[in-house]
Amino acid sequence: MKYLVLLLLISQFAFSQTTELPTESSEVVPVIEKPAESPIENVVDEAKLITTEEPKPVLKEVRKGADTTRENRSASTGTLMFGWEPFATWIPSKWGMSYTQILNEKWSVELEYYTGSINSSYVGVDLGAVKERRFTLQARRYVGNSFHFSFGPVLSDFNARLGSSIVASNYSSSFSAQNLGVAGGIGNRWQWSNGVTFGIDWFRISIPVVTTKIEDNVLDDITDSGDSDDIKNIIRTFNRVPTFVLFGLNLGYTF
């Protein structure tokens, strides 16, 4: 037992001589070196610095003169317009009005009504008055700022009253014809920020497809076969031959 105690004392003395712990009075301070960072750790630290920085506000560039017809059209709902067609068949100088529902900057749908009348002979036939009406439901497809194509169904109505040289006043003195067809054309329509809208239908064609109504009872009261044939020819021409519009002008307001 005494040998065991002696062995413990000797080992304790040897440990105290080899390991010196720092004390308050010791002037030597152990330096702890930071391990060198790997290249991967350097990349991660740099990424943290970049992501923590606040993003700088990006100022939107404002262009002068950006108030275009296309932009105004895309922000609008509808257009009410009045129009004049100085060059049209069968009766020139038609007046009318239209309402356009704007769907987006490329598409709109329009309901249009035009009418015109003359009081004179018509293709050599003594007619006291001739009146023509046209109803059109058309789509306008814009391919640029203001240029567009138009197309849709059209209902045309023709009414004429005979002159006194053809039929006596105590008989029926009028006849009419009506047909349904298709129309198509090209034009431009400009719209300003204050709502004022101006349009030009450069060219439009209406092609009759189906005859919807003919009122020719007046033929029963005409004794001259030549006059009767002329009236039949007028009705046939109206229901079969396409009509044209050149340089139609429109002015209105878009809201």
C-alpha cells in the first residue's frame, strides 16, 4: 500500500513540472490562430455581402410624345361618330352615324347606319325620289397605330318612287328591294387623349349575297313594257352588283 501512495505522489509531482497553466500574473498570453478559410468559404462570404445590400430603385424612363392612338384606344371603352361618304354607290353623299365598342388595342366591333336620297331620274328611268339605307355590323382589326381592316355583314335597303310619266297618281307608285351581304375595307382612325377621334375609310366594298325582300307590286300598274323592264333591271342590279365607298370621313368622341 505504501508503494502505491508513493507512486501517486511521484506522478503528481512530475505532471506539475511539465504543464504550466497561465495565471493572472503571467505575461505570456496564448495566441489562438484562426484557421485559414477555404476558397469555397470565401465565395460564400462574398455572396452574403452582395445579397444583403439593399437594391437600388430603378427609375422608369419616360418618353415624350408617348401619347399615341394605340395607347389611347387600349384605355378606352367606346366611340360615337358621325360620318359622311361623298363618293358612294348607288347614291352618293350619304350621311350616317356609328357606335364602336372597343375590345382592346387591336379589336373593336362597330354598328353603323348610313342613308342618302336623290330626287331625279335614275339610270334613264323617271323616278320622283330614290332613297338608300345601309346597316353594317363590322369588326375593325388594327395592325398598326391607326391603320386597320374592317369586315362584317351588311343589310342594304333601296326604295324608289315612280314619276308621273310612268304611272298615274291613283296607282301604287313605289317599289323597294333589300339584300344581305358582306362588307370589307381598309382605313385609318386617329384618337387623341382628349377623346376627339377622326377616321377615314379609304375603300370599302359591299357584296350582296341574299335577297331578303322585294316589293314590286307597282309593276302590275305599269302598262308600258319598257318601263316595267327598266324597273326590274333596277331591282336586279341593286341585289346583285357590289357597291363601293371611297374616302368616307368620320368624326366623333371616344370615352
